Amino acid sequence: MSGAGGRVALLWRGDRAARAAATPENSRLHRIFAALAACGLRAEPAVYAEEFAEEVRSQLLGCDVVLVWADPLSDGRTRAALDPLLREVAARGVRVSAHPDVIPLLGTKEVLHRTRQLGWGTGTRLYRTVEELRAGFPEALQTDRPRVLKRNRGNGGQGVWKVERLAAGRSAAQRVRVLEARRRSLPEELDLPVFLERCAAYLADDGPIVDQPFQARLPEGMIRCYLGADRVVGFGHQLIKALLPPPPEGPDSPQAQPGPRIMHPASAPPFARLRSLVEAEWLPQAMALLGLDRRSLPVIWDADFLYGPRSEAGEDSYVLCEINVSSVFPIPDDAPTEIARLTAELLQA
């Protein structure tokens, strides 16, 4: 372990050339590097790839804290090799955020089912086997609302599908229209059993599949609630296009592109009620349910909310659609300072 001041590694994916060229100043995380330096911490890049994993392992073992930005899926690669490496260095006394054992509890789609009874929940189902998927999803699809199937681990809309019936009834070959949340996806019409066979591969690769009702207010945008441990550090509001039919101009047209994510401070009045619900009610309840304490929460993570139905008084409700833990970026203006403060807390623990 290093001496006074603390040595911190910021890990993200890249090739050998990226590792050789990386500096605190030329990284997209440069504001975090600067905030860590302002706290007296010695921060360094730790660009990772499987080809030179042993080199990265040696670097991390010389650090006190490792902050990780690595998506579950990236250019066909998973975290199958990275997570055991991080567990090893954590077991040897290096503090890792987010720890690989926290990610399955908080940062996979299964959390939507485990916390469905909380105020952010909705009518969520879970399928652990192909048999459960084939039996349960056609039944869920009989409602008037489309459903959204989500693979347990993924990013960039991969494996997230809007599914809607094309006709009433429940025939053996029910026709459905499906649309993946991945950018530039196009709607597709096919028999439901054929689509479910496609999704069955997720069960073998990622664990259970989550099934939620489609939220009709999706065109009003998604609210990304950024958190440092158990406190909100900002919001991002974005008009997204995922799971919405592409415009006539096509999926590559300007009209099909998502709007910019507009950042807001934690104190922003439009999100005051949501902040209060997250900090005072929903997050403490979720932590108790999942067996997490404050020290185990990542130094930066986010919860994505969609607008749910309005009350009779016109008050908004919010539905949790995803929690991101593995690689949260971009981040609000106040987040780098909070990340540095929480990192210093890890060193003092």
C-alpha cells in the first residue's frame, strides 16, 4: 500500500496505444483527476485490456483505491476476465469502486424485479429459465400495453426490446412487433415463439430476463439521477428515441437522434421531489432489501427514471427503468468534487 496522500487508479478500457498515451490531462475523466489532485490524492490512468491484464494487475496492487469505468459489454468483450482481477486486488486490501460483487446486486436489470414493491417499481416480471419465459411472457403480453424485455446485463440498449401484439388473442404463433433499444434499430414483425427463442440466449449468458410494462410517457424523456454513494449529485434530462418508432426519414436522420442530455444540479427545483424520494425513501429501502451499506455503494452511479402516470392532482410519478454502476459518464458539474471526497473517505475507512 502506498504512503500518505493515497494512490488512486482510474481504470477504463483501451488498447496498448491508449495505455501508453493516457495522461490525467488527456483523458475524458480529466475533471475527476483534477478533483482528486485537489484533495491531495495521487491519481493515475490504468487503461485495461485482456492482452496486458497482468501488467494492469501489478499496477493496481500498488494503489490504495481503484475507480472503474468499464461497461458490461464493449466491442464484443465482457467483464469475464476483469471482474476476477478486481476481486483479487480488493481481497488484497485495495478498495475498488464499484466492486464486482456490488454490481450484480445494484447494477443489473434484476434489481428492477427485486425492488418492484418500492415506490419506484411497476408491474415487473422475471424469467429465470426458457420454460418460464415461454410460459409467462405470452400471458403478460395479453394486456393492452406493450411490454419491454431486458437482458440482465448490457449497455447501449443491447438486449432491451419493446414488444407489442399485432392482433388480439393468443394463438400458438402470435405475431408481434419488436424494436430493440440499440441506436439505429428498426421495427421487426415476427412470430412470438421465434422472438422468444432469440431472447433465450440471454438466459445462458447473463442470467434472468426482466419484463416491464412500456411507459406511455417515454417521449417526455428520461431523468438520469446521478448519485455519489447515497446522495444525489445532479440530474440529466434527455429526450431519448430508444424504443420509439423511427421517423419516416430513417434511423440515421437527425430526427432519429436523441436530444442532448441537459445537466442540472442536485438542487434543481424541477427534480426536488424526485431527489427527496430517492434519498429519503427509495434508496434506504433498496439498500436494506439488497443488503448494502453506504460504504459499499459506488462513488458514482446513476438511476434512470421514466415518467409514470400522473395522479388525479397532476403530480408526476416515476418508474425506475435501469441502474448504471459499471461506467457512468457524462456526469454533472458537482460530481468530480463529490467523487474525490468519497475516494478520500475510502482511504480513511
